[in-house]
Amino acid sequence: MSNFPKTERNEVRRVAKNSKYDRQTIYEILDENFVCHVGFSIGEQPFIIPTLYARIDDSIVIHGSHISRMLKNLSKGINVCITVTMVDGIVLARSAFHHSMNYRSVVAFGTGELVENEDERLHALYAISENILKDRWNDCREPNDKELNVTSVLKIKIEEASAKIREGDPIDDAKDYDLSYWAGVLPIETNFDKPIPDAKLDEGIKLPDYLKKY
Amino acid sequence: MSNFPKTERNEVRRVAKNSKYDRQTIYEILDENFVCHVGFSIGEQPFIIPTLYARIDDSIVIHGSHISRMLKNLSKGINVCITVTMVDGIVLARSAFHHSMNYRSVVAFGTGELVENEDERLHALYAISENILKDRWNDCREPNDKELNVTSVLKIKIEEASAKIREGDPIDDAKDYDLSYWAGVLPIETNFDKPIPDAKLDEGIKLPDYLKKY
């Protein structure tokens, strides 16, 4: 897969050695997550809203109520920034100054477009559902016309993006390696826990296979 | 503690029953996290950058290199949006439409101001460090003048904010409770894992007490 162009907008300037512009790295980070932060501005006022998403080819799709302020604004085609961040650990250096985070993040830029075609809308909703929990879509009631009528689906084609990744040990100044402070990484793990049945779940309904691994 | 005012900017309109405007709820969510998403606009282009932070009274402090594009722009006093999101679980309803997330998020609005006073700067750096890992600041080399000279500290007084919290079981349409799909919550847990010593750590240096609980 090719690289995204490096422009004034997406070029990483701080610790540029940790930056990546190739689609493979960027799409891997996007595909490993399902909550993004969507940024847009109304006049000079920025807003950031967390929301569910999926990547479909070179686009990110999000959905919500047709009366959502965010979706109504984004469907006008204004500029959007979408950021996805995974925090992997706290980097404890010998000096306060070199403390850091291990993380993988993507910052993507584009403009939104309402998805109007019904098949494409349903496919986007399916993709969002599958990105959250694979195999769930086929094990629940599909949306009916009334529900689809109050749902907006927005597609943001990724025009530019960058990833930033930091991993591994702290990097201290050469002379600080003689200091007697503990140094290393405190890893952070995000995991699914045991599924909790709805209080109203019929006792005869067994946990489906796709949830058994948790 | 008092409520933040509810305005055009911070009022939650979607699923408004999950919204909170009281400082206690908002500050608890802010204090439980250490990575925020900072949103700002240059012209009509929004940017969202993940960064470390701490809350000090009614303000959020962030830091970075004095040549950081984000900090240089924010120090001009432009509008800032800061969002903090914790994802607590996937809510599996009987209908695709009522699938949701359990989460706690804060969206805060303000404007940035460079912290110039040296004591206040050092206190902000201390607060950010303590917010990430309590007791670490006193167990590493403090920043020297050269390091402080290349570090900018920005304070954003929170003018308006809202929290949004969803918890508990799925809410399905009454007639869907008869469907035979499994329903409930798949919890998501974020935890620290066992600390990993730096490959260059002197073997004589023991794990400090504040890291032993992990």
C-alpha cells in the first residue's frame, strides 16, 4: 500500500522519527480500535466528540442520530480531523524530562459526506458493528425502516493521515544512566472482561460462541 | 461544588439524560485519566492531538516542546476543546439499533494561556507527573534549567464543560425482549501490567514501592 502525502497539515514535527505515513501502519491502528475522536469547528470554536467508527477502504464511517449536531455539521462538507489513540505504557526515565508514553496514534484529515444509498448505508452500519464485535451483526435484530430513517451515516474519505508510534525503553541523557533511579516501562493493557448478562435475559439463552473467548 | 453553566456550546443534546454539568462528576473523570485529546483550529482546519495533562483546580495544564505547533497556537489564546474518554464496555442489545457503549467522557472548553511564572510552571509539571504516576516525581532527576527553557506549559481554564456517562444494561424496545438473542455488556478494563525494567537498568536498583502494586 502507498504512503499518504506529507503536507503542511499532516506532517509530524515533534519527534518526527516516530512518525509514519504508510497506509499499512495507519490502517492497522485504525482497524485495531473502534472509538475515535472526531474534531470539527463551528466558526472559531473546535469540538471533539468520541464516537464509534469503522474503516472501509480509504474512508472512515461514523453514524448517529439524524438530528445530531455533529453529523448535521459534518454533512455540510466541513474539514474534519479524526484521531485514534492507544496508550500502551508509561515510560519511566531517570530524568523527569525524558518521561514519556508508549502509544500508537493516528491523526486523519478529510471531509464528510452523507451516505444516501441504502445499501451503502446498511453496509457502513454492518462494518461499524463488525469493527466493534465480530459476528454480532448476524446475532441480533437488523435495523428496521423506522430506525434507518432516524440514522445518519457519514463517510470521511481520508485525504491525509499520519501515525505516531513510540515503543520500548526510556531514552535518557548519557550521563543520567549512572543515576540510581528505577527506569523502565509500566505497561498498560486494555482487555475485555467476562460478559455480564442483561438482568432481563431469558435464562435459556446461552452465551454465543463469539463471546466465549472473553 | 457548583455546576458549570449550560450553554449553546456545552449542552449535550443527544441522549441528554446521560449528561452531567456538576464539577464533581466532571473533575472525577478528569482526575482518573492522564491522556486527553486537545482540539484547536487553524483557520477552518481542526486538529486533535493526544497529550498528557493534569487538572489543577478549575484548569487543565498540558506541556510540551516550546516549538510545538499545538502549544504555539494555543498560547495565542484561541478556543480549545479538551475531551477525555473512558470506554467501559460494549452494550449488546437485542436490536442492532440499540447497541451502545458504556463510557464516561468529558468535553471541556476554554482558552489557553502560557504559564510564565517559574514556580507555577514547575508545579504544573509536577502535577502532570503525579497525575500519571503518583510518587514518581520525587524518584527521578528534576528538570534542569536547559530542559525547562525548552518546555512550554499551557494552562486552560475550564469555562464550560459537560460529562456524559452511560452505564448498565442495554435498553431494548419492549417487544424485542422476547427475541432469543443474547443481550448484556462486554466489559472493557484498562489496567497496568507488571513493570518492565529498562534493558540498561543497573541490577542493583530495586523496584520502588509505588510500582510494586502493579
